[in-house]
Amino acid sequence: MSRRESMLPRACLCPHCGAKLDASTELGRDDAAPSPGDYSMCLHCGVILIYTPKLDVRRAELDDLAKLPRETLLLLMRAQYAQSLASRLHPPKPEPTN
């Protein structure tokens, strides 16, 4: 499985925890740049996100998740679980304030 990383056109904030989101990692595709409607996950808090038409993110609602194929939903749940374990072992460092 290939893994590619991309800087977002502009940084945005996680709508749940306020963390700065400025890059994306794509698994299994050659194009790492997100498209509107793509799902993502905040690596700080683990909330599932959806890219908007302006490539900001919004929190995925239950209705959004219910529309996903079962395999995709399970993949997102595994990623959330892995993130929660990692954040317990290595808590994210707070962003420096200016």
C-alpha cells in the first residue's frame, strides 16, 4: 500500500479540538491531495472529519458515517482506535503560542 503526504492549500482548524491541520496523508492512492467529500481524521483528538468544497473540514455526523461502506467505516474505526492508543503513549505537544 502506498502512502503519500501533501500539504493542504491552507491550514484549517479541527472543529472539535481546534488543532491546526495543515497536511494530509493518503493511503492506497497516488494522489495525496484531498478532494471535497473525502474523509479524514484529526490526529490530535481522533474525530472523523469531512473535507468541504473549500477544503476546510467539518465534523462527520452519524448520517455521514451511515452512508459509508462497512469496510470504510471499519477502517476509520481502526484508525481512531490506533490514534487513541498512540495519544495515550505519546500525548501531542501543545502548539506554541505567539
